[in-house]
Amino acid sequence: MTRPLVAACTTTALVLLAALLAIGPASAAPTHGCDGPPLPDVAAGSVTPAALLDSVGTPRPAVSYVFAVDLSRSMQTGGRYDEVRVAMRSFVDALCPGDRLAVVGFAERASTIVPLTEVSAVGDVSARLPEATGANTDVGAGLDLALREVDGVPAGQTTSVVLLTDGTQAAAPTSRYVDASSPGWADLRARAERAGRARPLRAFSIPLSGRTGSELMASALPQTQDLTVAGEGSLKDYLGRLDQDVRLQQAAPLLDRMPGPGVRVSWPPSFSDVDLGSGATTIGVVITNTSPVFPVTLEDPKLTSEDGFDVRSTPLPDVVNLPAGGSQVLPVRLSWTVPFRTSLVPGSGTYSTDLVLSGHVVSNTANGLAALVGRPDQAPTDGDLVDATGTMAGTAPVGLGLGWWLLLLVLVGIVGLAAALLSPRLRGTVTVVVTGPQARTAGGRLDLHRRRHHLSTDDEEPGRLDVPGADVRISVRGRRHRTGRVVRLRVHVRPRSAGDVAGTPRSASIDLPENGRRLVLGLEVQHRLGSVSAEHTSDSTTERIRR
């Protein structure tokens, strides 16, 4: 059964090709891609399907064509045979090295015009076409000889049998192919089935008038498609379309080699040992296209931090284009603020955070190919970036925790308390006498009953001293000594001259044994466990002061 392409073709790929490849003017040769250079990742609508196929970067497979050309004299009508000559020449010129071509002619009988030959050795095929002078049109004989040429095609190589005729079967009475019920047609069908098992085999009938032999061709080759020519000069466009359809069938499996957005993100090796104390660094994030066939585009990439301290980055480019199998290094400036952390021991602490590179991955090339082969809903490279998380880790200084500061305060308190407890309680009386060249005057007296006492010429102090011409401050505390209990005195004396001008201060410390007497900085200091002797005191100058 025939399948008219223009009316109701069930092959989606051919429908898309018919929509994308409008039939051009008579002078335009078909475009075939042999070893086209890879193109950028561009939308399918902005390039031809042939260029889109070139951009996948895979070699175009060799194909074979076997033409069965009607040589009956009716082909001379309306210049149809001249059209065949021009179309065949243009088509052969556009084939790639390694392609094969065979041409058989038929009228009363069939003959080989060009045996199966690589196109580089064919030469001018139009010049080898004989004149169309036959009285009959034996399509069966032409297909018989065409299948013999098909048997010579290497196994696995896509082969197309193309029938060009302007009429229906009109074989001689002696032919094995007088009509579809003749035994020769059953033999042709069996041979075509064997040939189709050895290689992809397609069949096309291109009528050059309103009549066609496609029904008879389908008797032998059920896969026959009737390619209806829409006008003079369009045959070469159809022949070019055959070649392109083969390329699409070869390219379709490439879509299955990339099941998902094929972008891999690699973080620098030093990313796990960053000096976080510096607060900033520059890294290189490597983005790799894992597809060896399709270029991809990473749209709107963004870098964010998760599950750790906050990291900020400089803006990334809006679009990153990656060729097939290619990589690109994105320099990124990072800055951060490490949260304050304390430790039992001052030093460095380890910090980490997860950085996530997000974005949308699309391959216009893959999407365009998916549309051309009829799989627009199976675009393999359209989706969000996945598995793009890297852990940034490093060290930064840490301080003592609050607990340690509290412990330190407690220890200081304990030491102070121990020192206070080890200092013995004072007892007895300390008497201070001012010595001078003329006389001795009582400066003051203090009864001792605590661990620490103070005497001073300052009225606000708990013990008062009367020392003419000087500011005096004496601190008194108990101290244990190997010789027994002693009284330690720290004496500060600042003389005053006329006009109450302070002089140079002097200080001294002495240990005064119990019941002892010492001279220090012009003062005689005496300690007594009992009452003080009257010879060293005066009722008018001594004042007993208690705290």
C-alpha cells in the first residue's frame, strides 16, 4: 500500500522535514552535510536541518541509491527527461565520498546504465543516460535489475530504491511482470524482503506526471512512499530530501546517549582547605559538558550557600555556552563572615558550608534534532542543573568561651581568698611616731583586729595620721614568717613644701616583728601586743581610731 507524503504521511520525521524544507527554486541544489564543522548551540529555526545535523559532530554515514529510470519515449514529453538529467547531475554532485550510486533504465527491458559505484568514480551521470525511445514501460523489469544492484550494497548500509516514471506498467506480453498477478512480482517481493533484512531498505516512487507506478512498486516493496512532484524543477529537492531523511534516522539514536542535563561541576582541590580567616578568596569553578555530541547552554547560573556560614559571590555571567565535550572555568570571587566561635583552648577552629551552583541547562541543538525526528517531548538536555554542590571548608581563629572566662574569674577569686586566709589576723597596736632633729611627735595609733588595716593623713581613710609637712599612707597586713608572725607595712610618703607644693614621693616596705620597732622614711613604727608605753605617746597628739 502506498503512503502519499504530501497528503497523509504517517512518518513524523518526514512531515517535519516537509515543513522545514520548503521546495526551493529549480536552480537550487540539495544541501548535504559530509563533514560539517560543529556549530554553536543555536535554535533549530535559525539554521537549516542539514546544518543542524552537521553540528552534532558525528560523521555522516555512507548511503547507497539505486535509481530505476523510465526510458520510454513518453519521457520526452514536456521536457521531463531533461529534468531527470539535470536533477541526477545535481544530486550526484552533492553526495559525499563513500556514497554509492547505481542507475538502471527500463523500457521493453531493463539495462544497467551505472553499476553500483562510489560517487567519486561516477563522473557526469547525466551524460551516461541514454535517449528515452522505448515503446513499452516494464516497471517490473526495472525493479528486478534494481534489486540486483541492492544485493551488492554492503550489509547495514542504508539503501534507497528510487523509481522515476511518467506512466503505469505497460510491459510486453512476454514479460514476467505483465501485471501484479504475474509470478515475477511474488519473486520480486521475496527478494526485497531478503535485501531488507541485510540493510535498511527504503523505496520511493517519483511520478513525473499524474500517473505513477507506485502501486506496482509496492507489490514488491510494501514500504514504498509516493513522492508527488509539485511542479517542474523540483525533483532534485526530493532527491536531497531522501538523503537528509537518512541522516536523521542515523542521528536519532544520539538523543538516547544523553539522558538528562549533561553538565558536571568541579570545585577546586583547595576548596577543602581555605584560609577562612582571610574573609575572601577567588576560585575557579569548572563547568563541563558531558555530552560528546551536543553543545549545551547554562542559563542564569547562581551560586548560593547552604547549611553553614553565609558566603557571597560576585555576579556570574547570564549565559555559559559549552561546546560538545568542552569545559569552561568560571572565576568566582567569594567573601564571607565566619560566625564567632569559642573553644576550650585558644587556637583555630574548622568551619564548613555547602555551596550550590544552580541554573537551567538547555541544548537547542538537541531540542532541534528531537523536533526533526519527531520526538519533541523527549528533549534530553532541558532541565535544571543537578549534583552541583561543593563543600567549602577551612580554619579560622577561635577565642575562649564564656565558661572559660568564668572559670578564670573563679580561679582568681580562689587565689585571692587563699592569700587572704593564709594572711594571719593582726593583733595588738601599731604606733607611728614622727622623728625629727628637734623632737619626736606622736603621729598616730591604730588597734589591730583584722588581716588588713590602713593609716593615712587623709581624713577619709579609716586610720588617721598627723604628720606635719607630708602626706603619708601606710598599709598594714599580717604575714607569716619562718621566725614567727610579723606585721608587714607598706609606707608611702610624699613631702610638702611651703605653699603646699608636693615633693617627690618615696615608698618602702618593712616587716615588723611582734613587739618590734623600726625606722622607715623618717617615721618610727612600733608594734605592741599590749598597751603602748606613755613615753612614746602624748594625750594631745594621739588619737585612738577604730575602724
